[in-house]
Amino acid sequence: MSSAAAAAATAIALCEVKQSDGSVCNKPATQHYRWDWGAEGNSCPACVPLLHQSAASLSRTFHLAPLPTTSVDSGVSRGERTQLIAAKLAAEAELEEVQQRGHSLYNSNVDLTKQVQALKMRETEHLATIAQQEEQLGQLAAKLEQRDRDAAETSTELQRLRTLVQFAEAPPPKTAPSSAKGKGQQPAGG
Ligand SMILES: [Zn+2]
């Protein structure tokens, strides 16, 4: 018997009792029997009476022992099974909650990313506006400077003209009598 077969036999023991028609029962076994001549096998509860009948007819004896409960149930009691199922359900609920939290975190992350992008776009627009306004301000400052220069030139010109007018209106030299005010064509110098 290979170890794999042994494991399978341990996992699912089947009834090996021959029926009246000669076939083997093959139902899940719960008992292990051993005849006094050494033959042994597994039996389901329904076939135990058959074993007793055989023993009676053969005038032999057999030893019966429950199979170790290493099968699917593996000794888990009903209460333990209920607890395990409850724990499994709780774990599944917790998992679902965690997944939902993860999902909502993902969603809010997407929202925040959108907000950040919108703010960045607005910032870019503001910076562009500020740059534009600074440029306009620079142009205005340049114009103002130009006007200041123009005003200074005008002022200088005005001063020069005033000076000219003063000379022009200055009384003529005493050596040259003249009528009152009029066109004085005498050059005043300059
Ligand atoms: Zn059987």
C-alpha cells in the first residue's frame, strides 16, 4: 500500500463487508473488524449485523473497534463547528468592510487628486495673470518714466523760453531811446 493510498484510506474508509450477493458494501465505514484468524477490514454500521451472522455461522469470533475519527469531521464537535462557521462569517464580514474602506479611500484619493489638479491649474492661471499684470505694470512704469523725461524736457524748454522772454522784455539800453513797448528787434544776446 502506497502512502498516498494509505492517506486516502485514512481519509475515507469504506466498508469492505461482502454482501449476500457477493458485492462489496463500499459505504463509509465507522468500524474496524479483525477476525480471530487474522483477516481484517472496515465496516459500516449497517454491516456489523452481517459480521455477527458470519461469526455465528462460522463459529468464529471477531474483534470490533471504532475507526479513528481522522476523516472529514476530524473530531470537530458540533459546537466547535458552529463557532468556526461564526468566525468564518465574521472574518468574511470584516474582509468586506476592509475592502469597502479601501474602496472609499481609493475614491476619496481620486477626488483629492482631482482637486489638487484643479488647484494647480488655477494657480497656473493666477501666475499667468500675475505675469501679465506685472508686464503691464512694467509698461506703465516705462511710460511714466518717459512722461517724466518729457515733462523735464518741457520744463527745461519752458525755462529757456521764459528766459528768452525776460531778455526780450528787458528795457532797452539807455543809449537807445525807444518808444514804449513794442517789437524790440535788438538782439539781447545769446
Ligand atoms: Zn457495509
